[in-house]
Amino acid sequence: MAHRTMILAAALPMRRGAAPACAARRSVTGMAVLALAAAAAAVAGCEDPSIKFNQHGLAYYAAGDYTHARAAFEEAISLNPDVGKYYFNRGTCEQALGNWDAAIFNYEMAQRLSPGIVEAFNNQARCLLEKGQPEQAQQALVTGTVANPYNGDAFVNVAKFFEARADMANARLWMAKGVAADPDNAGTHLEFANFLLKTGEREKAIEEYRKSLYLNPVQPEVSAKLSELSPAGTQLPPPKPQTQ
């Protein structure tokens, strides 16, 4: 089965409070190029060298070299084991390589350290589905909404799980929960609108498209869809006023 492209996290970790000399004393192992990059990072203002390993891992992953990407993320974790994004990134490598159990372990670590990484729950669910465990996959997605009660994406992930199983009633319920939990998320309204259009709720879909466009007016595809669906002469919604 083809693997979906998974989102990788590149945000910088928090400093662990080490004194400037600590990084220089660390023993850096692994590929020579990465070791040199980490050493240079440590010298340059004693930046956490795990950042460089994470960046190298992202580059390898983008190039489709999941084995070397995994090795780089492992180095990042060894240097700073408290960054959830590093485990998430290593999990995406394991998932791309078909190592479902290893991927699940990394996603669970990411969830424990950084529960705000919604895709850690979604990717875990995908791995569980690959293992033939749909009930556990559903539970992982629902857990994602508990950990992120105001993030519409977490609820949309549950909705899509049910939609894929033709359970449209539950899919609609979770879509509605998503827009209620995260009413200022243009993307969540857009997902709900697309779903409603597929299920034949045209007027409700138009309403959700308009809400999405109001929140984010730079969506040409949504503007085109509204023009297509709305009666002639209907005005597009004005953009939401921006605070300074």
C-alpha cells in the first residue's frame, strides 16, 4: 500500500539548560557529515546540536532516504530525548519503512512529550489499521481529541475514519464537533463543507464554505466553489476584520 506523505516537525526544541561547555564535551557519533555539522552548531553559540541532526533528518526524509533520516533523528533524540517532535519524525520514517510497531512506539512517545502534535495520533491510527486493528485505531484518534479539545483537525481525523467506513452519521457528528471545538479554524469549516456537499446538504455546505472564506479570504478554490453553488448575484462574505 502506498504511504501518504506525512507531516514532519521542524520546530526548534527548548534549550535543556546546559552550560555552553556541555555541548562541546558531548561525544557525537554517527555519520561523519552529521557529526561535523553538530560540532559546528555546538561551537556557534552552543546551539543545541540536536537541532542540526533534526534538520539533516528532514532533508533526508524529503529526498526519500528514510533509513538515513531515521539515523539522523536517532542522533537528535540521543542528544535531547525530551523533544516530542524528534520521536514523531522518527516515527514517520518507521512508518514509511513499514515498521508499524516501531512507528507506533515513536508516536506514543511524541504524544507523551508533545500532545499537541495532532498528526502523531492520526499516524498512529494509520499504523494500527495496517496491523488490522481498527478498534485501536479509532481509540487513538479519539484520544487525540481528548488531548487537543480545541483543535478542529483532531476531530476531523475521527470524522474521516468513520467516513472511510461509510459511517456517515458518525462522520457528520465528528465534523460538527470539530467546528464547534475550533470555530475560528477556516480549514475545519472547509472540511465540513466538503463533507456536507458529498452527502447532499448543499445549503449547509454553502454556509460552511462562507464561514471558511470569512476566516481566510485567500482561498481561490473556495471562492470558486461558492460562486458555482450560490445563486447568481450572491455576494461573497467580507473577510474577518484583522486585529493589530
